[in-house]
Amino acid sequence: MQISETKNDGLARAYTVKIPAGEIADKVSAEIKKIAPQVRMPGFRPGKVPANLVRKMHGEAIHADVLNKTVRESVDKVMAEHKLRPAMQPAVSLGEDYEEGKDAEVAIELEILPAIDTPKTDDLKLERLVVPVSDEAVDEAVAKFAEGQKSFEDAKKTHKAGEGDQLIIDFVGKLDGEEFEGGKAEDAPLEIGAGRFIPGFEEQLTGVKTGEEKTITVTFPEDYPAAHLAGKEAQFDITVKAVKVPGETKIDDEFAKSLGLEGLDKLKELLKAQLEQETAGLTRTQMKRQLLDALAAGHDFPVPGQMVDAEFEQIWQQLQHEASHEEDPEAAMKEIEAEKDDYRKIAERRVRLGLLLSEIGQANGVEVSSQEMQMLVQQAAQQYRPEDRQRFMEYVRSEPMAAAQLRAPLYEDKVVDFLFDKAEVTEREVTREELQAAIEAEEGAEAEAKPAKKAAAKKPAAKKKADDAVEDEAEAKPAAKKAPAKKKADDTAEDDADAKPAARKAPAKKAAAKADDEGEADDKPAAKKAPAKKAAAKKTSAKKADAE
């Protein structure tokens, strides 16, 4: 096996490996000799089939297997002899003119990971913005929570339904006069003005009374999940079985006990803990951005173009997806096209940060334990149907790239936590509004650092923040990119920044109460509005800037 280097330019490498025909032939003969005792053929006793007959029957397949194995061995030998750390899977090709009996010439092209001096971590200085949770904030959270736990009581039969009233209805949906699947329901609760049904459905029921029958016409949204209904006009025959008006919710121990709690103090305790958890998430986001900005500012080295291309492709696909759901998709596409170069710079920054975190983690012994990995796999498996979970876990165990994909975000968080511990951290008390403003200011400052960028308020917020996007590169395993449809809600800075007030969550409430309020037509998809998309178009350019 003869290895020749044909390219050495920056991070790009290319090699040619010449494998003598005799070497391949010897391996084929050895393989035939190995399997001959296992071959069964009429007229021969088991294990007594002549090798020449085995070659005649299976020689072509054996040769192909031996050749593939030998090519893989040649790639491994190149990597070992030249001490290469490939950034992505090498491109390997066999000469087109190869045929059995000739020398094989294998071409190998790849990009290597850059040599990075271990980043210094002893002089890091960070500021932690702390938000104390006041009693007033807890009381406000309790009030908002209670507001969300609406109770309804029967209205007078002469009462006309208005905004905020609840209807109990039966309905039958029809397309061109024919009932369609999923368009029928009985005793479905509907709150007028809640916006949980498709556009036009609730509005047309304003003014109805108990016992009234009415037919309404609505048009399903173009992006409605059920393809056979998307964009279609439908009629719904509705029977109003009851009209209910909101009852008064008194915030006291009885209210808390109705949620399964000991009393009001326990509800306040839970909501306070939730508020503290949310503000702690915002604090971590702000610190993490400081940290990554400091790392990015202090290091500039070439990064593998293939890794940048792969990262950019993820960004671009997400941008295109979100642009396609804007009010004016064509204008949104033109806007992101105009900034394509900036998004590529973002991808480059993400890759560089990922490599830096990887270097820091490896230099300081940061690891994801086998127990932690097992928990990650089990958690990920819960997203699948019970009958598919075992198959998924087996797939992850057999696929290094899939395992790396799951491991990466946790590894990144562990490296970030390591750096937090190493840094000199000062604390400053601020309000929640000041903390959010600080996060947005950091985003805005970074956006201004890119003169090509426009301050557009209607830009899709597709860019995942760099402090969270680097996870795929965090272990320097670029081939293990995320599955396109997967986004980690718990890790993204955007999710932290958009955290909902604690009062909207039910800390210890039984699911049934919430289902009455929010899931009123979950089993009636034809009447219920499709899940609301995030208003990506309305996020400011500062909101997405930290991805850069």
C-alpha cells in the first residue's frame, strides 16, 4: 500500500493510496479459504467443496467485500500515519478504470480540524445579573394564574353570548355538503375570544343563546395541519346547548385546595420557585452570551469550510421555512437573501465557538458519563411511540453520530458550567425588565457590529443563538449534526428569553382543569385552530443577533 500526499493547503488535504493487485488477490484467496468449509453444495460433503468452485460461485461478491474493507483500511492508515483529525467524513473514491486484477488507486479528500492553542480560562470576568423575586411579583403571578383558571356558570336563557363567555356546543362540519372526518363533536366547550378555534368560528357565535341552532361558514388556514382541509371553505351546523358566563375566582385557601394544594401559601411557594427558575434561566443566558463573546473576541483561527457549510445549511433551511410562513413570503425571502453573507458569518462563528469549547473541555477533562448518556437516550426515546422506543435506543447505541448528537448539548453545558466556575463573577441585582433589556442590548450591540445588517423588525428569527447552536461542534464531531426537525427547548437562549410568566403554568394542578380551558377541541381537529406559530416576523433583529 503506497500513500502519496497530493494536496496540503490550509486545512485541506488530499491523498492517493495505491493498493497492489497482488495484495487484494491474496486477501480474496484468504477469504475464500476461510469460508469454504461453511459452503454447502449438492454432491459434496459439508466442508469439502473445492476452493475453485467456491471462487466460481461467490468470487465476485467476495472480491467486492474485500475491496471495500481494504479501502476502509487504507483510509484509516492515512489518518493514523499523518495524524489527521478530520473535520467531516472524508470523501473517498476508487479510480473509475479499476477492474479485478489491477492495482486499485484510492483518492481521499478531507478537511482537518485546526490546531488550536488551549484557550486561557484564568482571566475570565463575568457579571451575573440577579433578579430577586419580590412578594409583589408573587402576588401578581398568583392573580394571573387565578385569572387563567376561569370557572363558568350557566347564564340566563335570554343571555346573548359575548366576549369571554363559554358555549357548550355540538357541531357537524361539511365540505360541499358532505360530512368530513374529524369535523364532528358533542358537548365541546368554546370560549368566545380565546382564539382557540379556526378564524371566524368563534366570532360568528357572538350573540347566540342557549338552544339556538346556527350554520356558519369558515375557511381553513392555508397551513392547516390536515392537508385535506387546508384552504378549504366549510360549513358547520351548530347547536348551542348552553351559554355560560365567567364566575368570580376568589384567591384564597379554598382556591388553592381546588388545585390539590395544602393552601394559598403553598401555591405562592410554588409560583415563587417557578419565577426564580425562570429568572435564573435568563441570568444564565446573559452570562453565557458574555462568555461566548469573550471567547470569540479572543480567538481567530481558520475553520473547516465543510463544517461552516453544514452549519449554514441548517440556518438557511430554518430561515426559508420561517419566511415561507410570513404574511408576505416573497418579501421575506428577498430580505434574507440580501443578508446571506451575514448568515454565513454567523455559521462560521458558531463553528469556531464549538471548536473552542471542545478544546477547553478536552483539555480540562470535561466528560459526559455513561450514566448521563443513558439518561439522555431514555429521555429522547420518550418522544417516540412505545413500540418504537427500544428500536430507537438500539439505533443510538449502534450509530456514533446519533449518540454524539444527543451528547453534544449536555457536553456544551458542562463546559460552560466549568468556565463559569473558573471565571471571576460579580453580582448585581436588577429587575426582570432590566435583565431582559441587558440581553437585548447585547444582541443589539452585536447586530450593530455587522454594518451589512439592516435593523429590520420583520426579519424571521430563525437563527438559533450561538451559545446554544455550538452544541453540535462542542465535541469536535461535526458529522453528528442535529436532526433538522429537532430543537432543544430547554437549552436555547431564545426559549429562555421568551419564558412565559409563571402565572400561566399550573405547578401542581391536575391536568383535567387545564384541559377544560385549553384542550377543548383537541379531539376535534377540524374545528380547532392549528397550533399558533411563533410570531417570528415580529422579533427584532436584535432578538436574533446573538446567533452571530
